[in-house]
Amino acid sequence: MSGYWRRRAIPIIRDTIIRYGTDDMKLLRKKLREAYPFGERKYWPYKVWLDEINTQLGLKPPKPPRSTYQKEQLDPNQMSLFGDGL
């Protein structure tokens, strides 16, 4: 579900950063607080908002989309949990 909130937050945060720049971080943080679009600042939408701010400011590396996650491969020397290696 965070994808929904993140998709809505990304352009707002990006536009705010472009408009105010990163030279005055105090001003930028104030403007980002004012731009928050999801009502009350708590619960999951707010966590996603803060996470996306940190990602766009380069304070946190971006997460790859779920579709690009590599599937974990089973170690051939390890037995399967479901018994197919027994």
C-alpha cells in the first residue's frame, strides 16, 4: 500500500525541492511540512512521506521496485523446508 502514498508524494516533494533548493535546509524543511497533503501527520502516509523526503535529498538510497527484487535462491547444500530434498 505504500506505493499509493509514495506515488502521490513523489511529485509534491520533487517540486518543492526544485522550487526552494537545498541551500537553506531550514526553509526547505518548513516548505516540505507545509506541502504535506495527507492530513494528520501520523500513521503510514506520514512515514512514507518522510522516507521519500530522505530518499530525494540523498540521505537514504532508493529502494528498487518490487518487480526487480531478485528471488532468493536455495543453497544446494541446504535441505528444503518442504521435504523435496529429503
